[in-house]
Amino acid sequence: MVDVVIVGGGVCGCSLLYELSRYKLSAVLVEKENDVSVGTTKANSAIVHAGYDPHPGTTMARYNVEGNALVKELCEKLDVPYKQIGSLVLAFDADQDALVRELFDRGTQNGVPGMKVLSAAEVREMEPNVSPEVTSALYAPSAGIVSPWELAIALAETAVKNGAQVELNSEVTSIQPIDGGFRVTAGGKEIDTRFVVNAAGIWSDKINDMAAPHTFTVSANKGEYFLLDKSQGTLVNHVIFQCPSKVGKGVLVSPTVHGNLIVGPNAEDAEKDDLGTTGDGLAFVRKMALRSVPDINFRDSIRNFAGLRANTEIDDFLVGETEQKGFFNIAGIKSPGLTSAPAIARDVVRMLGKAGLTLDPKETFVDERHVVRFKHLSHEERAAAIAKNPLYGQIVCRCETITEGEIVDALHRPLPPCSIDGVKRRCGSGMGRCQGGFCGPRVQQIIARELGIPQEAVMMDRAGTAVITGETKMGGRTE
Amino acid sequence: MNETLYDVIVVGGGPAGLAAALEAAKEGAGKVLILERNNELGGILNQCIHNGFGLQFFKEELTGPEYASRFIDKLADAGVEVMLGAMVLDVSADKTVHAMSREHGYMQLRAKSVVLNMGCRERTRGAIAIPGDRPAGVFTAGAAQLYMNIEGYMVGKRVVILGSGDIGLIMARRMTLEGAKVLACVELMPYSNGLNRNIVQCLNDYDIPLYLSHTIVDIKGDKRVEQVVVAKVDEKRNPIPGTEITFDCDTVLLSVGLIPENELSRQAGVEIDRRTNGPVVYENMETSIPGVFASGNVVHVHDLVDFVTQESQRAGRAAALYAKNGEPQGPCIAVENGSAVTYTVPQKIRTENVDKFVEIFFRVNFVYTNMVIQISSGGEVLARFKREHMAPGEMEKVAFPKALFPKIRDGKITVSVVKEEDAE
Amino acid sequence: MTELICIVCPKGCHLKVDEENGFSVTGNSCPHGAEYGRKELTNPTRVITSTVCVEGGTLRRASVKTSSDIPKGKIFEAMRLLDNVTIPAPVAIGDVVVKDILGLGVDFIATKNVPKL
């Protein structure tokens, strides 16, 4: 019997696995897909929120402000791309000026450090490319940007390094109470465990209902995005928000840690499996974004995507033990979930301890990670790196300057990727303007070689996302 | 670190780089180096296994690999040095080239002149924001071509092609011949951007329908593409509700345009023309940085490799001369585009550097019949050239005689295209 | 009278072929066009390009073409001859890959050099 099974390999599940791996206990994370971080964690605004938005007194407010500091700390330790660039909430009229002041007050109550209400002139000085119609803005210097999937992967990798277990391709199909715990059936295998933590994101209601009384329903709400080329990545220097209103939180414009510009999201109710973008949704995002930053050149778009928010009936996160003793939820995690995840994880560890889990720290806990990012090396470091390992001399992704050495590194770290997008999430290959047109086949070859599988078996992303449908010249005609 | 001084460094070993390097060597440049990021020379020609190359230049019909080999085979005799698997990371205005390869490590190379021959890349789904799901099975036509022709893999069985650029048309035939069913070729514009001969021999030969003024409005599929929805568009290229056609398919190929790959040029500080997305060049293919030249698809996207070769020979020759003699001097005129013309190459002409005439390349903005190309200056038409048929997909070329240069006023000429009856 | 687009070169001349008049061609700008127009209506032919499996080479496939044009109606049949053919590296441009396709006196020949691995 293991001590804890975590259901779901998003940033919440991975954060918890990492926190649990500090202790002398057995923890297993089960994930239905072939990689961690592939649900909402990979499709969101990638913002580390300051924490002025949630209403004081909510768990959201507490986790957000705590999480803001923790994400920064984790990213430094685990070598995850992060930049504390600060955020602006723009006001365009007197009503919104008042809202900005209200957000300032909320933030003060929540304990957000360093905020300031800026005049129109001050905004323009900080951000020359924002709309001249801005009347004031809330500045929050603690806001940042992060690579969400790299954070989740780094947490999971580190946890595995410390002895925790990740079971991929393991969809949970049942959770049965047994003596002293639960029998979790995942990917056809049975795991007996003392505690279960449900971090199944958009599907967390389904998992909850397998073991605990039905207390909430997750309804998906879709947000669509544009990702723009690096040529647009320096248009703004901060995360640029609009004032929240009746119709939603507004569309943000922000640099990404990878140097691109992200624009989005809208908010539309959707089915839980609907990750499609729509012509109307994208047109809305575009129109709204141009209000904040009129000069965005959407011809430099390199990708569109959509993510799903896990909304519930309650306007707060659902974190804690259920009526079913030993079964915990981390559910209803919408924005600012990414920021809050590390704080939630620490809190859940505390709760598990209270519920009887022994938390005996490991003496050997490894709490650092180092990744070679060739393009960030100096000339001398590059020369030395190639001299040591010639694979660093072979560029695979030319748009993002990613070397074969980095890809091979990723394939031999704990929790290796098995798909082209899995490598992309770890190394950044295919993230550039050609979107993997040149490097995709090459990355596929390297994965096949390193994992010892046929090239046809290397998927684009999830299981079943086949890139190649067969070989030419094999007489295998279908028609 | 390697610090050899080269006469000419050529960045890229595709058709442009090959021609530039050989011509530079022929012109007397002693040390010429090609830096090629792939493990073989020839660039995109290697995957263009269809024939039709070389009719202009070699007066015979060759496949892409054959065309490339005609140049590759001459490199050794010409004394051109080649580094394969060598990625150029930076070119500076003082012509220091930072490059690296597995074999040679990190290199800092110096050259008297540099020729930029990086070619172009394909526009992607993201660039044109096609809505819908994000399943596997959406490829740029060139990526699919690489998979099929070089690697030997099929990328799908039932295919819809968006865009009627030449690569898309070629791939329609190629996939059909390999047993796939190509259901449709869908083109946003009311005309095809590909060559007429490719419409005939790639689509018509295999009864593949071409839907002009149509676009893909939705891609559906969970893991692999399952359906695409195509709709007719109005004059403003907006989809018309109610005209949707659904195709059951597992593959979408995109042939929606090519973009010159000028990241290195931009880093170096080369002036870029917004119309071509390529460097602004002089008549000898020199960029705004003295001694840095560019030619081929990195300057403007060509339809025929033969013209890439000719243009690159000019660049290679000029690079060799620069290495020997330095910058050509003398007065300079600007070439501007007038009615119906979307860009011109070159954009600048140093009159004393022209022998008998200067060739001006350009494209038009729509399909026209019975037109006159006019080159004018100071309100006077200096030269006229008749054309029966013009299209955006077909690059135009005129030879403007040096004898007319004295008539140029205000240091500029304008290239415009007008209807025959409106010609002056 | 049949209207055709010439495919001999990228120019794509608009041809008119008069079937009633010994397949005389107008609209062509070179003799190749006249020949194409006549042939297209009497016995249309194409050069076929494809690939073939290579063993022990730096690449898995070598490109090939028919050494001359073959009747349009024979294209798919000719293509099938390339299935399950594997040639050993090295491959040189011009190497005969499949001899005398369908008794037409035309070969599939390599169009790419593939060195030994």
C-alpha cells in the first residue's frame, strides 16, 4: 500500500508530488495522458498573478499571494523560465479609474507588496505602446511570467528524482474504499493507497464522484489565445490587463518568458473536450487586445490555442478533505491557479499530516535542477559545451536555436518525453515561427533513436496523434 | 577558435548559395566557404523530386536533386570549401560570422564579403489563424514533402490542401501517386498562385477539384484530423455563411505562402523591405551593409529556381569583386513601384555599376491580360514592355537599358503596369 | 477546337488545337508547344517522378524518374512497379532502377546520388 495517490499531472498535482517527495513516504501521481502538464497547465496565460484580484478572505486570495512568492523561489531552484516583470491593469474611463482604486485596496488587504496607482502619464512612460486613451492603471511589481508547463515538468522531474512515482497513460476508472484507504484503478492497474488527492482539473468532479459525495460540478469555460512572433515580443514590458467587468476579466497582452507576445483570452462556456478555437472567438480577442495595445501586428501570429477553466458553482478554489475521510480535492482551480499551485500543495501536505500522514523529512532531498539552454550561453560557454558534447554543436530547431544535445538531455532526464510536443515543452523546439515545420521530423527521429522505437510510433502529442501514417513504397495502397 | 579570413562566406548551401559560391570562385575569389546547416547541400531542391527545373538555365528538364547536383559536382574543382551541419548564429556588419557544427565546434569566422542565401520558410496555420481543433495531420506542404520524399513516410490518406501555391499543387499529385486521395485544393483568392502548368499536370490530370475564392473555416478532430469545413469567401475574403462544405479527411496540407528567412539579416542590421520581407538590394545584390550581399528566396520569393541561380551568380560575382576592390562608388537611383506593382528587386541601382542594361524583377497585385509595363521618371515614360498575361504567381522581369539612364530625373524611376489602352 | 494550357515550360502558353485540321496548334510560343498540343490530344504522356527504397545508404529513399515520358493511362501501373523495390547504396544519378517499364522501352532511373552509410 502506498501513502498517497495524486490523480492528475497538471501543475497542482505536480506541485503536490514535489512537496510530498520531501518526506519519507510513498507517493504516486497518475495521469491519463502520455505526459504531465498537458491540460489547462499548458494552455493558459502563463501569468504569475500578484493577488489583488481575488476577494479578501477567500482561499484564492491567500494562495495567490503566497504562491506568487513560491513560484519565484521554485523557478530559481529548479531552473524554470520566469521573469518578474510586473503588471498593469488599465483603466479607460472614470468608472474604471474607481475600479483600479478598488483593486488597489483589495490587493492591500490581501498583502500584495509594492502596488501603485499610476497616472496616465506614468503609464505612458512605462509602456509607450499602450493606448493613449488609458486614464490610469494599477501597477503591481510582484506579478510575473513563467513557463507553466516547464514549471510542472520541473516539479514532477524533481519529485521523481527524489523517489516519487509518476504513472502516465493511466486514466483512473474507479476508486474503491478499502480497509485503511482506497483501491485506485488507473490504466488497468490497481494501486492501494492510504490517501487520494484529486487534482484532475476539468475532470475533478468526475473523480470526486468516484469516491466522495457529489458536492460540485465543473463547467468548462474556454479561453482562446494568439501567440505572436518574437518581433512582437517587446511591444510591451509588463503584463497588460484590462479592468474586469461584467463580461469577463478582459483580454491581456503580455510578453512570454520565451520572448513572444501572448494575447487573450476570451471566455465562452464550452464542452469539456472542446479545445478548438473559433473565428468569432479569435476576432473578439484581437479586437479587445487592440484596445489596450493598438499596434499589435497580428500578421505575426504564429499560433492559436484554447484552454479550459475549471469553473464550479463556488467562486473560490475547493481545497481540502471531503466527507470521505482520506480523500482530498484540489478542485475548481481556475485563475490564479497556476500562481497558487505551490501554496495549495504546501497546504494540502499540512492537511494530510493532520489526517495522519507521517511527514518525516528526507535527509537526501534534492532541491535543485539544472538545464542546459544553449542559446543563453556565451560564446565561450558554447565552445566549451560543444567541445564536451558535440551534440550541442548540432542545431535541430533553427527558429529557437535548440541543439540536439538539449533534446537528448531531456530524453534522458527523469520523466522523459515520448512525443514531439513533449520535447517541445521541455526544450522549446518547434515553438518558433516555423512551428516545427523544419525540426518536427528531425525531433521525431531523435526520439525514435533515443527511445529505441520506430519513427512511426512517435506521436505529435497525446496517444493517437500520429504524424506518419505509414511508409511509402511498401505496396500498402489503400485505394 | 578558428579565425581564418575568407574572401567570401556564403550562408546557406541551397540553389542560391551554390550558384553564388561557384560564381565567386570563378570571378577570382580565392577562399570561398559555404556554411550549410543541413547534412547535405542542395537545400529544398533535395525534396523537390519532380521535374521542370532548369528549362531556362540548362535548357533541359531536370528534377530538383539533379539540378542541385549540377552545381555540387563543380564545387571541388572550383576550390570552394564546404561545412555541413554548420549553423550560422550571427553575422555582424564587420563580416564576422559566428557558426557552429558538431565537427568544427564553435567558430568565429571572418570574411571580406558575405552572401546571405538562407532561403525562405513556409507560412503556418498559426500565421493565418485557421480556427478549430489542433489535431495531428496539419502540415505545411513542404514538411509533408520532406516526410514523403526524403524520409519515405506517408503523412495521410485523405487530404485537403489549402492554398494553390506550387508546392501545394506538386504535393497534390505526389500524394495521389502514392495512393492517397486528395479531395480538394482550396484557394482563398479568385485565382491560383501556382503556375498554370502545375494546375494542369497536378490537379486536372488527377481530377482534383480546385475551389477558388474558398477557405478552410474549421478543422475538426480529437487526435488526428477528422473533418475540415470549407466555405466560399466574399470580395473581402470573409467566409459567406451557408456556403460550407464538409470534407471527411485525415490530413490538411498548407501551401499558403513563403516568407524570406531574414533573422540573420535583421540581426546584422541589414535594411529590410517591408514589401518583400527581404533585404533592400542594389543592382549587384548588395544589401545596405557594404560587402554583405543577398540573393535567392531570402531577398524575394521566386517561382523558378533558374532565376534564383542567375540572381545568385550576380551576387557571387559582386561579392568576389568586393573582396578584391571594395565598394563600387557612383550615383544611385531608387526604383519605386507604381500602379499594380507590389515590389521591385533591385530597389536601388548604382548607375555606373551597370553594364548594358539592368534587370528589374517584380510582381503584380492581380491577374491581368493585355498590359503594358512602363518605366517612368519625372513624369515621362522611358520604356514600355507589352505583356499578354500577368499574374501575382508569376514573377515578371524587364531589362532596362543603360542608354536611357541619362533621362532619369530626381534620382528615381517608377515601374508600373497599366492596361494597354491606358498606356502613355 | 480544344483549348489547352501548355505544360512544357513554366510560361504556360494558352494553346488552341484544331482537331479537324491535323491537330494544328496556335497560341504556342515555341515548337515544343505545338508538339505538346498535338500529343496531348492524340497520345498524352507524362514524365513520372517518385522515390525508391535504398538499403545501406545515408538516406532511406532515392528519387527516381522515368527516362522519358510515358502514356498518361499507364501512370499508376508504372508507379506500382516501384513498390517493394529496394536498391543497395551507393546510388548514382542515372542508375537504372527498373528496366523497360511495362514494355514501353522506358526505364525508371535514379535522380539522386545516395552514398553508402
